[in-house]
Amino acid sequence: MVMYYDPVCKDVLTPDQVKANFTHKETSYKFCCEDCRDKFSQDPEKYVGRNWWQRFIYRLAESNAEEFKGEKLSCH
Ligand SMILES: [Zn+2]
């Protein structure tokens, strides 16, 4: 299962809970709502990479995304 981490409200999101995207320094962040996205876009550094848990979740999301791509390719 692909999971995303909302860095503003610190919630873990499934893909259908993602309501907004924002790209900062070539990393794409997902948010549960546009309010979170707006807060993030005003001051991304405040929310990015300050603790191990965030880095862990991002790494997890990235490796899940790669696995997911592989599954899709071998689907048919
Ligand atoms: Zn949020």
C-alpha cells in the first residue's frame, strides 16, 4: 500500500486522502487539504526534514512508489 505523509498536520495519508500536492526542492509533498498545502507553501523549511520520522516516511513512500510501478508493469 502506498502511503504519503502530510508534513503540516503530520498525518499519514492513503492516495485517496491526498487532496493537494506541492513540489519543493524537487520533492513532491502530499497534503490532506489545500489549507495544509498553503501553509506549507508559505514556509516549506519549517515543515521539511526536521526529524528522523519524516525522513523515514519519505523513504518508505519512495520505495513503495517504486514497488508499485513494478507491480503495474507486470500486471498484464
Ligand atoms: Zn493536512
